[in-house]
Amino acid sequence: MDEYEQSWDLAGDAGVLNLTVKNNKIFYDEYPDALARLYSSLTSHGGNYLVASAKPGFEFIGEGSPTHVGGASHGGLHKQDSLVPMIITGTDSSPKHLRIIDLKD
């Protein structure tokens, strides 16, 4: 179970995502909510896919795509690409977790 109350079956090297597992609890560090983000990436469309995430400070670019000084555009798994400030007004409620997905409801 992770901090977002999502349960996962893990196999392999948790260090790849810098996960810590203690007493069946999963803790994220460098890659916030990485398991859910990878799962949604791999199951959002039919087919077989490979997910690549650029090293922090770098980005994948193509002809005609904008580049950002120092890399770190958006969409990467690292917290440098994932954690962004947000101001919300007009409500007294707040989401249980500070993720964009939690604002949907």
C-alpha cells in the first residue's frame, strides 16, 4: 500500500524508482506516485509500449519541439518534472492528496 492508499504487487528492483518498502508500505521519494503514473501510461491505450523517462535535467526533443534551458520540460517521472505549484481559489475544500488527479473529483 502506498501513501495514496493504492495497493501494488511489486517484483524486481524497487531501487529503480527509488522506492522504499517497509512493513508492506511503499514510500516514494524522487519519483512521486510513480507506480500509478507508469500503470496509467502502460494501460491507457491498447498495444505494447515502452515508457522512457529522461534523466533529471534532460529532455527528449524532436525536430520542431520546444526545448527548455536545463531540460525538465513536463511529463517526466522525476519530481523535478512532476511537482508544480498551484493556486486554487473559490473553495473551502481541499483534496486528500496534492495530486492533479485528485482535483478531478
